[in-house]
Amino acid sequence: MTLGRRGGLHPSISIEPGTRLYGKRVMLRPLLATDFPQWTEVRQRNDQWLTSWEPLRANNLADPTRHRDAFASRCATRDRERQVGTAYGFGLFVDNVFAGEININNVVRGAFQCGVVGYWIDERHAGNRYIAEGFAVISRFAFDELHLHRLEICIVPRNTNSRRVMEVLNVREEGVALRYLEINGNWEDHVRYAITAEEWDQRRAELTAAWL
């Protein structure tokens, strides 16, 4: 059992690989090993677009963008994380074509009831607000299904594209965490944004009408 946001107890939540979450234009689902051809094509084509905003991969780890087995292992890890409730990873699909990812990472229960959202989009789809829609979808999932109390989003200050998602959604900015995460080999400051269950309840109708 896990402590719910209202102070009651909720059963442990199992998210199956076949889970689908829908917005008006996007569909989210866990990635499968069979998604490798689409995923690797998008990731390799967007290598420079994405890697400057990501942690360095350890030299002793196989690159999942180039090795099918490494991608399958990545999917299996995400499955285990969903089963134990520590993270919930989703591919983002537009017209049933893979276009990016949006994840709830580092889920902590107990008195915290929080997860950290991360996302990326194929540069070809940038500017269409698909990630903003995906964030609304995953927020509904986090608050209504997982019964989390808080979602955090942490972004390198100069990453204006990612910050624009938060601005479009009017997600509350909380300040800057200094040298918060290692990104591409450097300890980078991050602007921290957050939305709580109370804010979601207040904005549910607005966000549902706009995105869901």
C-alpha cells in the first residue's frame, strides 16, 4: 500500500506495457524492444539537438541508439521501474509515429509523493506544442492515477525550448538550483518548476479543455 495525496491509502499501482494515455493529438505508451528501428532513427538524426542537454553516458555502457540489445535492456529497465513504482517512462507518438519521450523519474513516496518530469522531442516536431500536450497528459496520469502530490521539472536556464513548454502551460517557477545536475560533462544550474495536486485540481478544467 502507498500513501495517497489525500492522506488515505492507495493500493500499489501496476502499469502494464500496453498502457495508453491520450491527449487531443498525442498518444503516450511505454516503449518496447520492437520500437528500436523508429527510436534509433529519431535519436541518431537528433544527436546534436539532444545530447547537449543530457548527462554523459558512461564509456563502459553500450549505446542504445546503435545497439538493439542495449535498447532492449533500456526498455526492460523501464519496465522494472514501472513495476516497483520508481519511474514511469513513455514514448510520445504523433499519428502513431514515434516523436519523443516524456517520463516521470525519481518517484518518491512516503511524505514526499513527488516525481521529476523529463522530456524531449524530435526536432522535426518542435514548435507544435506536442510536449506541452504530453505534459498535460502525464500530469493527469500522475495526479489522478498515481496519486502523486507534486511534479517537478528542472531545466538548464539557457534551454529556451524546454523552458517554453513550461511558459506555454503556465507552470509555476520556483527558482534556480545551483550546479544541480551533470549535463554533457558539466555541473549545470537548473531552473526548477513545479505543479502540485492542489494546482492540478484548480486548473483541471482549463488544461483538459486545452490539451485533453
